[in-house]
Amino acid sequence: MSLNRDIKKNAVCNTCTLKLISIAYSRAPWFRLFREPLKFGMRFLSWVYRVNPSEYEVRTSKCFGCIRFYKVALKEKSGLFRRMNDIFNPLFDKLLERIVTEEEVNQAKAYAQAATDGKILPEDAANWMQGQRTGFI
């Protein structure tokens, strides 16, 4: 196996979207109608571009397979995705920020930074993700 295939990309995350989405789905079920088609599009493009989440060094096992890594990879590989993201991401963020509190966003940012830095213990990750669907959410 070549050395380049063994070197993993750093998984960088600024906000734990998984947690915020879970909160949003419970408070505003209609939010699914907006997000699910976007998620389906990302899944389809991830298949087309053969995105492999194992290319990323994930320091928290609960984060493996998170849609964030698919999004990062698609930004690298697809001009179409970049254009679509430029259109839909600001709207997505505005809608999400109307549903979740500023404190919840701040907590999600702090968790993501700690996870990126490798400072999350497995039991802390389990507590954070308790009740959450993990994987490609």
C-alpha cells in the first residue's frame, strides 16, 4: 500500500451539527422537510464522487461517519456542490439558529473544537451523543 493512502486528512469541525440537528428536529419537526432533501443530495454526490469518510483522522469514535466529513470532502471534489452549498448553507444556518439557542450553538462549537483537538474522552462523547443518531445524519 502506498504511503499516501495511509496518511489521513485531519478532521476539522467547527460546530457539532449532529447535536444541533437533533435539537432542531425535536423542536421543529418541519425542519426535516428542509434538511432531508439536502442530506439526500449530499449522500448522492458522496456516492458519485466516492467520498470515503475513513480518509479522515477522527479523534472521537462517535464522530466517525458524521455528515461533516462528507461535506468537507465534497467541497474539495465538486464544484457543483460548492455552488449549491453557497446557496443553501446560509439559509440552513439561519433556519437552524432560529430553532436552537445561542447557548446550544456555543456548546456545540466548544464540543467540536475539543473533539477536533482530541480532548474528548470516550465517556464524554457518549454523554454528548446520548439519544442522538450517529453516523450519516
